[in-house]
Amino acid sequence: MPVDPSFVGRVYPPDEPYAVMREQIAAFAEAVGATHPAHTDPQAARALGHADVVAPPTWAVVVAQRSEAAYVDDPAAGIDFSRVVHAEERFAYTRPIVAGDRLVTTLHVDSVVERAGLAMVTTRVEVADDAGAPVATVTSTLAVRP
Amino acid sequence: MTPAGLVVGQEVARATLHVDRARLVRYAHASGDQNPIHQDESAALAVGLPGVIAHGMWTMGAAVQVVVDWVGDPGLVVGYGTRFTRPVPVPADGEATPLVVATVGALDADEGTARIDLDVTLDGSRVLGKAQVVVHLP
């Protein structure tokens, strides 16, 4: 089943807030080779003016991919993961993410366009704190083979 | 670091990344991305890949570290985007070793930011396209 373009414009409301944990930031940092002490040492993070340990620059993909699942895992959307490659990813931060944050995500299906025989599916996840203040925007494009 | 001393085109950092399959498993757990093509040879072969490949997001996440270390505070990274142009195959034994070279792409004195462009290659072929990091200069 091809990618269904009628999903464009859909907005998926936030789920429960995601509680950002020190241990989770540390595990992610280790995996990507992020050795800056501000990722693991609260004192080092505070010395730089942060409330707690800081997430690495691509950490927001953790909450973004959870959010995207509501759309890409919906069989009606027509996104077959055995035919998908990740084409593009972009992060824009209003402020750094730190341990102790409670993040809520809102998913937008921005576009489904045909390019070189592939369906290019672009989603945008708006990440906010649990008071609604913006934190980050994560934009992701998947290329789906027919 | 003296931001005023930066010039467009200047190399600010370079590093060799190291990734083996055990690291991909740790990344899968830490990120929640359990797509089997990043862990399981047969799953990768079944979708036409030459073998297990790194998560594009692993490569993106690892490549930016030279910029974090250079700027001195991960909280100063305010933007980061890339295209994924080529997979990074990770052998069953040993590791893959992509090379990252970071240069100043643009300076914005009004915003106090620099755009740092990452050239990320494996055996001379580019694996990330238009990889650009925007940092607030301290």
C-alpha cells in the first residue's frame, strides 16, 4: 500500500509527559561518544549555568521518535518500515534539554511528496515543557520505496 | 576560544569516530530505535543492505561531538541538521571509523552564532550531506 498523502496536515496531540532522567542522558551520551562532563556530572553542568545534566544535541530524537510512532506505525499511513530509509533530520533548540525536564510532544505531518520515485514523508515534532513553553523542534524526513 | 578570530572556511576540529556492533546495540537501547537492520545481519541482508549499518542518528549524534568539545558547552548548540547520503556499514568484527572535519561555514555577528559545517566521510565517501551545526558563541 502506498503512502497515503491524505495524512498531511494531521496533528497528533501530546501523550503523557516524558520525564528526562540523568541515567538515560548518560546512556545516550556514552553510546554516541559524547564525553563532555556536562552530560554526566551535575556539578559540571551547573558550573555552565544549567539546572542539571544536559542532553546531547541529538538526544531529542528519543522523544521525537516516540511521538512519530503514532503516525508511522499506523498501517493506514502506508509506511512499510522494510522500505524506509532515513533521509534527513533537523533539530532546533529554544533551550537545552536537561535532566528533570518533563517534555510533551506534538506531532505534525508536514508533507508527503514524490521525489525520484520515492515518497518523501516529513514530520515535525514540537517539544515543549509540561507548562507549554517551547523547548525544541525536531523535523524528520523518511524516504519510502514503492 | 576567541570568536572574533574565527574566519569562514577555518577548520576548528577533526576527529575519527569508532563504531562497532556492540556500540550500535547500546545506541539502540539508549535511543529506543530497535530497527533490526542495525543489529542483525540477516535482517539487514533481507532488505538489500550489504550487512549491519549504523543508525543514521548514531552517526549524526557522534559527529557533532567535536563541535561540542570545541565550543565547550553542549547547551550552546542551538541547531543541527543533516541529510543521510550513504550508510555506514559496521563489520561483525572490528569497527568502522568515519572521519569528521568541522569548519566554519558562516558567522552571524548580530545573533552571536556560528554555523559549523561537518564533512563526515568513510573511506573518502561522504556519509552525511549538508551537515550543519549552529552554535551560540560563548
